[in-house]
Amino acid sequence: MANIHEGPYEDVLRAFFRLRTADIGRLIKQVGDTAISNKGHDVTQVLFEAVLIVITILRSAFEFRIANHSVYAIEFPMVNPWTSRPAVIDAVLALFNASAEATEVHIGGTQPALGRQLPELAEILLACFRERLQWLGR
């Protein structure tokens, strides 16, 4: 919120979701970029947390749409959904590649949880691709 000169707010998260939901895709890109360019911290831990954030955000969006499509008259395929914009797909793919590389380096090491996230991250990445293809084929 500070980067876009919003605020100050007592509850930054509440303000973000009330005022800036259209920027969630940019937030995913920011999280990915920050995690991948991380310097000075345990790379695998930062990647683990970033992947967890991205999986949670995107899975929640996909599941919400499915569960509430009739309530909000959501028609599939959606028109240019933020969950499958090229920047979001690129960010998820970059996180996947960085996580896979870190997992290969740390096989048998201290961060097996990062490797366990890869199938979920791949599932989310493929869901983003599928949604993009459905929209483009519309």
C-alpha cells in the first residue's frame, strides 16, 4: 500500500481487500520478484513462504469463483481474469522454476517442505494456463 501511496490505514490488509482487489495480480508478481531476488536470508524459507502465499491466493480465487458463480452470475470462461494474466502466469512460473532449482540443490537438506509444495504450485500454474487458454479460445 505504501508503494502506491495509499494510507495510512489502521488495518492495511482490510484496506487492501476493500480498495485494491484489482491489484492482487500485481501483488503476486511483487511477492515472486521479492522471493526470487532475496539476498541475505535462507532462500528456501523465503521461497517456501512466497509459494504458500501465491498458492493460497490463487486457489482461493479459483475456488471462490466455482462456489459462487451462480450467486454473482460469473460466466465461464471469464473475460481476461486477473488470475491468468501473463504477468501472473510469469510470476507463478518463475516461482516454480526457482523452487525446483532450490529443491534440487537442497535434496536431503534442510527444506524438504519446499519440494512438497511443487505439485501444488504446478497444479495452480496449470489452472492459470487452462483459464488463459479458455479465455483466448472464447
